[in-house]
Amino acid sequence: MPKRSTRAVSPDGHIHVQRIARRLARRLNVLRASKGWSRRAAASAIGVGAPALRRLESGQGNPSLAVLVSIARAFGVPLHALLKR
């Protein structure tokens, strides 16, 4: 079985939204754990509801750019750090 690519953008320019969502989900979980925040506390710091954060942390959400910026600010990281490998 061939190895699946983990690239978010394929060589032909196709964006793999599910991969990006999973990457964001993993990063959010790590960041929240590093701060010792509950989901409710993190959601409050970001400015979203706890159910919305739960969807993002499970890879099911599709955040707007404004929400991504709010997440980055709440955790004190650059925006690109949310989506990096």
C-alpha cells in the first residue's frame, strides 16, 4: 500500500482541507494542554463557544480567518504556527 502524503497542498495545487483541519485540531489540543486550560476557559479566551472549540479540536470545524487570528492571539503564537506540521 503506498504511503499517504501528509502535505496540505498537493503538487497540483489541490488543498486538502481535512488534513489542515486535523493539523489544527492536534495543535489546538497541544496548546490548550500546555496552558492547562479547560475547554471552556480556552473558548472564552478565543471568543467562541465551547461546542465550537470542541468541533475544532476534533477536526470537524471550519474556522474563519477571524477565528484563526483569535486562536493565535489567545495562545500567543503566530498564525502560521497553528497550521504547521
